[in-house]
Amino acid sequence: MKAIQITKFVDSFSELGVREIPPPRPDADHEVVVKISHSALNHVDLLYARGRHQNNHIGLVKPPFVLGLEFAGVVVSAPLKSASTSKSGFNFKPGDKVWGASVGGFAEQIAVPASALQRLPTGWTLHDAAGLGAATAPVSYGALVRVAQLQAGQTVLVHAAAGGLGVVAVQIAHALGANVIATVGSDEKAQVVRQLGVLAVVRYDLDGWEKQVWDITGRTGVHVVYDTVGLVEKSLRCLTFGGCIVVAGFAGRGGNMETLAMNRVLLKGARLLGYRYGETGRQNPEENEAVWKGLNDLLETGRVRPIVYKTYLGLESVPGAMDDLAARKVWGKAIVEIRSPTPNL
């Protein structure tokens, strides 16, 4: 089968290419084989390819491996009876349309445990599911609902609101009845976020953005900050006393970890919480099951939908798509169509 296989970490995404590799050999007792129709790009892919992710350093993801984290497709084979049933109660069989998250998504097929897969929400296509991202949507849901416990009537500051995590977070916050102030890094991305009905949009790449946020709230501050960029210090200036900042990434800091004067946390009475969805699932699978239960219920309401920047055609398009993502051109999700699905998939 064709795949984007990493045999050594790369410096440039132009080094990536399509390879012919053997198809997956599933564990007959618990792994499901999926024929992939669409994959989605994730910021983690950039780090994995270059060997810069913490999972690379601790050996969880090391060459040789197939790149790609998010996918949608059709089940080719599944174990019989309970072995192919996830804790969510999904019993998969050949022909089922699914979406999932696992290293190996830039390929024609993948073998994964049933727990890595979800059924498509009612009325969704495989393209739709890839456009939300099975390693993206649960992060935003878990951070806002399970960790921050965002409530109706509260105000949340969503950083990088036009990104894959951000556009989902904005929609989840609205579904909860919260007000959203969004930050973005360009005027083009501001237009994307405004269409989601936010209270206000602020450019976080311009000086003084935190004062703008403070003024927008009537100088009372936001209740929750969702930070996937690395803007904790300035976000504290926007926070109401006793508010919460959930840190879920450092995508916008050029690889440099933010340092923080902890007295600022004290003076704001702030709750500063880290949320790493992948590690949470490894440490506490039941928590991730709860995240998916709540998220799937929400998706069935139709109040959260995919926001797609572009669909790239074929695995050969992955290097260019990765360059676009690294250059911050992408808003919402970038999708790679691995193979042309039949109509209405």
C-alpha cells in the first residue's frame, strides 16, 4: 500500500515522499483495519516528522513509522464479538464508516484498536469527520467541559481561534451558552472566526491585545482562557479573579517554552491547569471515554460542524500541505483525500 513513511526525521517537508510499504498486519483479537479515504493535518504531524515532539524523545513515536494522526474511512476487517467493541459500545464490522486518531493516518490503510475509532455523527460524511479531527475535537471538549467546567453565561478567551482546535472550541463554548472572545494572528483568520458569531476578535500578534480583552469585558475579565499558543502571562491580565487558564499546547511560541512569574498566579487567585489529551487517555482511559461520550452527544445536535480550509488531493500532496500548515496559512482543518470515495461518503 502507499503511505508517507518516516524512515528518519526530516529538516524539510519536501523530503517527505510516498512509499510503497506492506499493508498493516492487525492483531486478530482486537485491531480493526480501516481503508482510509481522508486524513487531516494536525500540528503534531509537524513535530513528529521533525523529531521535535515529546513523544519522539521518549520513544513512543520513532522511525520507521507512518506519519499522520487523524483519519476517516471504511472498516475492512474487524475481530468477532466483544474484541471489536470499544468501551463506548461500538461494535464495528466491515463496511462501517468511522473516524479515528492514531499514528499512521497518511496511508491507504491502518490497523487500530476499536477504542481509537468512532462512528460518524448522523448525517456526516467521511470528509466532514476528517474536517473536525478525531485528535482535535476531543481536546477542545475535554479542556473546556471536563477541565475548565465552562458554564453558560461565562466568558471564555479562545487563543488561536481560527486553528483546528480553536474553531471547535468556539463552537463548543457557544453550545454551552458561553460568550467567546477570540484571538487570531491575521486579518484573514479574523474573518473566519467572525463568521462563528464570537463576541469580539483580537489580534494576539499585536501589542496591547490583553488590554483590549480587558476592556471588552467591561474591565471585569474573562472566566476561562483556552491557551494552545503559550500566552499564559498576558492571559493572566485578562482573567477575572479566581478564573481558570487551561494550557493545552505551545503551538505559537516558536518552540520556546513560556516562563512565568508565579506571583501573578497568586495575585489573580488563578487556577492554572494543564491538559494533555493523549497522556490523559494513557493514564486514565475512562476519562477519554467520558470525553467522547459528551462530544458525540453534542455532535448529534448539529451545533458543532467542521470548518475546512482546503482539501488536498492524494498522498503526494502531503509535503505541500505540511508546508502550508507550518507557514500558518491554514485555518480550520486541512484535509488530504487519500482516495476518491464513492458518492456521499
